[in-house]
Amino acid sequence: MPNSIFIATQAIVVDTFREAFARKIFWGLFALSTLMIAFFLFILKIDIVQGATATITLFGAQTGANVDPGQVVRKTQAGIATFLYTWGMFLAVFASAGLIPSVLEPGRIELLLSKPVSRTHLLLGRYLGNVLVVGGNIAYLVIGIWTILGLKTGIWTMEFLIAIFTTMFLFAVLLSVVVLIGVLFESTALAVMIPTGLMLISPILAQVETMDRLLSSEWSRALWRTLYHCLPKVYDIGKMTMDLVMGAGVQSFTPVLTTAAVGAAVLSLAIHFFGRRDF
């Protein structure tokens, strides 16, 4: 039985990869990531002189003279890692939004459901396939730019690679939202808009302490805190990524745990509604 489950899961994942290739999604992600790597290759200039002076030139602006080279490189990597975290998230959501609704198209869903695979298994296999498609692209993008920075500076900081895992983690959470929207509404547009809205509103909701002082009523402060705790912590995990790359450590893993709980709850809802739908 475990072997048959593995084979079925593998088949669903492979089918997701084939669709990503057929719809040019994989190649589109690869091309955009390659373009971004090339952009940093030609636009970023870091000079380290005699181990004591470091300058960074990015977008034609020069910063950071006569400072510790390692610290300069870490600050540069932290900024780039945060940029890649944001860029990779938007790109991944846009690329994956259509892969779930496409499964529910008339004719295709009936064929898939005729196979000896449970609906839960089918949806989770599709979800895993999406995570692997996007995860491979994120790893390629981050490792490519990490290699450029290492070759240009001679300083190889492994903390920069943390961006792979934080970006993949948050994408997996946002993908659960994409899956739920796809199951409920079969709308690619909504599957793009709602996760994008969650990303845009996260920096605002994260200002909990500030809003506690500004909001005049207790119910409005409670509502703000509830929204903050019940939605994915895109901003907090992005800040955590920057702190880790800078070597500052993490004060609390609560944003990760609560975000993981949100993702698990949303994915469970998607599985529940998918199991109850008539096709």
C-alpha cells in the first residue's frame, strides 16, 4: 500500500511538472530568474581594497567607503535577500494561480477522479507539485545571485541561502490560499488577487504596537490584532530573513508558527470543500 501511494503521488507531481512545461510556466519562471541574475551580474559592483575599504555600486550609486568589507557584504546580501524574497513571492503566486483551477476544468476533473486516487491525495499531490516547481526556481535564483556575490567579493556567507527556505515556506502558505480560492471559485484572477492583497496588507497589519496607540476604541484594537494573528506574516518573515542574513539572530519564531498554522488550516479547508463538491 505505501508503495502504491508513493507511485500515485509521483504521478500527480509529474503531471503538474508536465503542465508547467506545457503552459510555458516553468520556462517563464526560468527566463525571468535568469534575467534577474544577469541584472545583478552587470549592475552590482563591489570593490574590496586591502581588506579594509569596501565600496558598493548599485544602480549607479556608491555607498559604504572605509568600512568593514564583511559587514558591507552582509548588508548588501540582506537587502538583496529581502528583495528576492518579495520578488520571488509575487512571481510564484502569479505563476501558480492557474495550475489549480486548470485541474477543475470540465472533462479533466472527471478523468482524474476516475483514477483509483482519493480526492485528498489528488489535491495534495497537485499542491506538492506546485511547491516543487516554484521551489526549484527559487533555489536557482537565490543560488545564482549568491554565487555572483561570492565571486565578486570572495566572501561566501551561507546565511544568504536562508532566503530559499523562508521564500519557499511562505509560498507554500500562500499556495494554500490559491488552492482554496481555486476549489471554491475556479478563478485564476481571484487566485492572484487575494494572495497579492495579503502580501500588500501584511506590512500595515504588522504595526500592531503603533495601532494600539493610535486606535481610540478597544474593539478596533482587538480587530487589528485578530487580523494580524490570523493572516500570514509576510512582513515579519521577510524581516526575519534580513536579520538572519545580517547575522542578528531571531527574537521569536512565533510569526513562523502562526503562519504555518494559518497555511495548514486553509489547506484543510480546501481539502474539505474539494471532497464535498460534485463534478
